[in-house]
Amino acid sequence: MGKIGIKKAGILLIAVMAVSLFAGCRRSRNGEMKKVVDLLTDTSIMDRYMESVEDYERVEYERVTFTAGIFDGIGPHDFRFRGIVYLTDDEAERLWNEYEWEEIPAPEFEFDKVDDSVIGEGPWYSSNDFIKDNYKTVNVYYAVFDGENLVFDINQI
């Protein structure tokens, strides 16, 4: 194959890949995005988004992704994270004393896979300073505290 043939094959390959990529990025046939929810218990979310929380027993959260088309795995994706941080008693007391908390109406918790049966009825509290200290790079739907646990719903920007 000569130099011209190789160039034509390369251009054809690039064109086919571009068409495939655009076809994979479109919405499903009914126009809706597919919702994928993964239940996670790793602590990486604490290092990324809750730096001022020093001690906790465990964290359970969902990573929600909306995808469409053939190339669902190709990113970038914006993730929504929502879950519960189970604090130690000492950490709950420290956070209660370190931040100014304001009682708010209970948010409507929307979990697909997180077991929210362990969180109580409230009362629920929110702190603007806590949100500023922890959620610098995400949109916050809510981050509430009941004196024992933190319940959060955040979305990457």
C-alpha cells in the first residue's frame, strides 16, 4: 500500500470513529438517559469532599451516573454522590461544637441503594461553614447532621 493509500485509510478510519462517537453520545431511543447507581463503602469520598471530618466508623454512599448510547463507559462523567457518614461519638460532638448548626426542615432523602433505615427522624441541622469547609468543588443539594450522622447529596461541578 502506497503513501496515498495509507493516508486515505487513516482518514477513513478517523471518519468512522467520529461518526461512531457521535452516535454513541446521543440519548436512548426514547430520549431518556440511563441511570446507573453504584453502592460504595470506600473512604475515598471522605478525602475528596469531607476533609474536616476526622473520625468516623464507616461511610456508605451511592455514585449516580447518567449515561446513554453505545459508549456509556467513555467519559468524562459528572457523578452525583449521596450517602451517610456514620460518625464516632467523639467526632459528632466535635463537629457539633466546632460549627454553628441551624435547624432545618428534613430534606427528602432519595436513595436507591443506601440503607437509610438507620437514620432517625431528626431534627436535622445544616451549617454554611461546614459546607464551605468541605464541599469546595461540588454542588451541594444538602449536607445535614442529626447529632450522630452526616447525610449528604452532592454533585460534581
